[in-house]
Amino acid sequence: MCKRAIDKTCIVSLLAVTLAIAGNSFLPFTNNASFAGEIAQTNEPERVPDGKMVPVNGKANVRLTNKTNDRLFYQVVGQTTRRSLAENSTVTLQALTLPASILFKRPDDALLKVNMKPVGEGTVDVTLDETNDLGLDKKSLSIRNDGAFFLR
């Protein structure tokens, strides 16, 4: 009887620790855009950015072009809902508050190659295309307050 009580206590303690750790891992998934941005900003790895743009008043425009032959889904975390972009079409996301993270994916989870280039103050062109190279596959774009952007 005593051994059984200890086992239950250990299991309850282990469960409490597991839930506490798991609860903390969900912090970035918040509806508060500024809080999510602060987390993304401080957790950004120390590496060379994939590019840099010049923000205007803490905002950026992102022109997404879908060069695939399939519909894509995208979302600006904390700023938009999930949206779709038809094959071979373009959309401009205007005045995104920085820092910003944009997620994108194909419906069949096929690989995406991303090409980016700044095109004037406050604007970056992002072209999404098909690839078979796993090393080129990207799922998100993060833009920091200073205009540096990172692909993941």
C-alpha cells in the first residue's frame, strides 16, 4: 500500500513537471502580435540574415508571388488569418508591423523554394516556386525590426 502511494505521488509530480514544461513551449503561439514579435526577435539566432530591407515607420510591404502550379496557403502570425494564394498569382501584404513572421505551405506539403529581393524602401518581393531539393525547402520568413530577414 505504501509503495503504491509513492508511485502515484511520483507520477503526479512527473505529470506536473511535464505540463509546466509543455505549457511554456506554447508561449510563441499567442494572439498578442507585439508579444509574439518580442519573442521572435529575442530568439532569432545569431547568424547572417538572408537579406535586408529598409522598413518605413516600423512597417514593411511584402509582395508574395506564387510561381507554383498549385494553390498556396500563407499567414502573417498575429496579423492575418490563414489565406490562400492561387497558382501563378501575386498578393501584396501592406504595412505589416515589424517584427513579422510569415508562414507558407503547399496543400500537399510539397517543397518550396523562396527567392527574395528588396525593391525599394519598405518593400520586399518574395517569390515562391516548386523545388525537389530538400536543402532549398523553406516554410517561413521572419523580418526583424531593423529590416533583416531570415528564411527557415
